[in-house]
Amino acid sequence: MNTLNEEPKRQQRLGKHWARRTHRVLGVSSVTFIFLISLTGLVLNHADTLKLSTHYISGPVMLGLYGIDAPPVETAFEARGVIFATADNKLFANGQLMADEVEALRGAITKDDVIVLATDNEFFIVTQSAELVERFAPDVSGLTGRLGTDGQLAVADIDSHQFVFDTNSMRLQSLPGITNVTWSQAVTPSQQQVANIAATSLGKTLSWERVLSDLHSGRILPTVGRYLADITAICLLYLCVTGIFLWFRRR
Amino acid sequence: MGSKSLISLVFVVSIALYGALAIAAPGVYQTRTEFLQEALGTEKPDSDVVWMNAELRNVVTKVLGHPPAMLRMRYWYDASRTAWIIDEIGKEKPITLGIVVENQEIQSFSVLQFRESRGWEIRYPFFTNQFAALRLGKSRSMSQDIDGISGATLSVRAATRSANLALVLDEYTKRRTQAAATTR
């Protein structure tokens, strides 16, 4: 009988215990953060399967949050009415992405029925409809400074030495003394093309994996986010400790 | 162990770890000229191209899981071998691979350039040796499975796709040569 009377009192004491009260308050208040961390963690665990690194966010709000601006157009050249430009290590043809991992463009010329492009360290053969036929990085020391033509040959100026570029074998041959070379001149792309380049480039800048990873770690919000993540982690640890403590007390 | 000995040990281990990481870092492991010299015994071997016609484009798209990036693929060859340099994206950046095929079997497989921060372990022989003597199996896939590397899944997949592509294109060039010889 005595025991029966004491049990509700014990429960009442336990209910008022500081550990239970703080456990309850912290548990309820950290629900949102725990839910966010668990959900993003789950999704990130399957990032490869879900192809999160190759799916991108292009919304202006998110890009603004990350301070990502449109990349400037480095250089642009025109051939057969197509404007070729490099920006953010990408090659664009009339504002459309053509190739990744590209250095600055140094010239664009027409040779026979194709267009030849030269970057610092590569040559590109492109059709008149701006389809990439082949790209090739010759093993030469030095960077291409200019690309031109004497009307028949594609001539590259590499460290002030003239080379002829064979578009079939994709080989460079040192051939000094070529005269009447018309060097490709840089042009300024239209505003519409710059806008297209910006849209295409920005569209492949911020991956879902990066955003979810930052959400998971709290880095999505500068400074504050990290502290919020720290507080959530401390809350979780506290909930673990007080949970075990209360479980033992009840027994 | 005295404190001086402990400090020395930590210093030596740190230097060794740093050295190991520096060696393993992404970068150019072999230039194209070096690869061709090793593969075909000359710096400037004969080269030819394979044009991606509609039929081949479908096959390549099936092998790679995406359409080919270029309209033609260059390869180098001698009397019995073909050498292929293939750029294939692992996670975000292309991995440059050099593959030599002889008698429809992979003779050598090497990573020429790795640009990403993770997955460079595929350059080591414990991985690349798996490709030796592999050939095309059923439905133009590889004759044997390739063991993966933990943490380098996407690089392993890119390497496997590239090896498969080299075998498919080598087979195509052989058929093309035979057809040309028959026509003559």
C-alpha cells in the first residue's frame, strides 16, 4: 500500500526533475534541426546514386546567397558567323556550351570546310554548325599566342615561333617565314550572347551536393549556420545523456 | 621514449605522410608522347580517326551512358596494336586514360592525367592490372567484372567505360580495315 502511494509521487518528482524538463524543452526545440540534419545526411549518403554532383541549382536566390556572379568573358573570336568565347574555363559557341576544362581562346579561323580554334594549349576542330569534331593538345612547350591563316594554312604563333597546324593529322609543324598571315582578331560578343554564356555557366556552378552538404553542416548561413549546427550537435549529445540518465532513474 | 625522440618520430611520420600525399596528388602522370612511345615504340606513330556515324554513335552512347563529346575519335596504331587516349568524366572533371589494344584484348591500361581531388587510386597497378587481357564479352560489354575501389566508385566506372569503349572502337577499326581489304 505504501509502495502504491509512493509511485505517483516518484513519477511527479521525476516529472519535475531538471533533467526531464530540459530534455523535453531541448527535444522539442531542436526537432527542426535534427530533422534537417537527418534528412540531408540520408540524401548525401546516396549522393552518387542520385547524381547530386551533376544536378545544379540555377535559382538567383541561391546563387546570390553563395555570392556567385556571372563569369566574365575572357576572350571571344568570330568565324563563319559563330562567336566563340571562353569564360570560366568553358568554351561557348554563340552562347552555348561546347567544351569544359578549356584555357583562354586565342583565335578562330576558317580552313576548308571547318573552323579551327586555338586556346592556350589546345586546338579544336569545329563544324560550321558549331559541332565539336575533335580537340587536341599538342605536346609543345609554350602557349599559343595567336592563330591565323595565310589563306590556305592554319598558322599558330607559339612563343613567337610559327607552326602550321594540320587539321587532319592534328600535328604542329614548325614552319618559320610564312608571310601574309592574317591573324584572328578578338571581337566583343553581343549582350545577348554574354547573357547566354552567363546563364549556361551559372547553370552548372552550384551542385545540389554542395548545397545539401552546406545545409547539413550549417555552412549555408555564414558564421551563424556553423554555430547553429554546433548547438544542434550539443543538444543531441545532451538529449542522449539525459535520456539515459532518466531511463536509469525510472528503473 | 624521451620527449625529443617523440618529437622526432612525429616529425618523420608527418614528412612521410606529406610525401605520400604529394606523390598521390592529382596531376599529369604521363604525357601523350610518353604514352605513345611506351605503347607503340615511337613518339609519332601513325594515326587515324574513327568518325561517329549514326550506328557507331548509338553503340558508343550505350557503352558510355552518354553521347560521345566529339564527332571523331583519334587513335594511333602499328601493325598489330591500336592505342587510344580517352577523356571520360569521373565525377566532375575528365580523367585522361591511355589504352592499348592488341588482338582484341587490352594490352595495357594507364591513367595519363587525373584532375579531380578524389579517386586517383585508379592509377595504381593493383587497379589497372585488372584490365590486362580483357576483351569484349556478351553484348559488347567487358568479358570480366572490374573490382571497385572504396571512395573511387565514379573513377572506377569511368575507367571501365573507357576500356570498354577502346575495345568497341578497336573492333570497329578492324572490321573497317577488313571491309576495305575485301572491297579491293
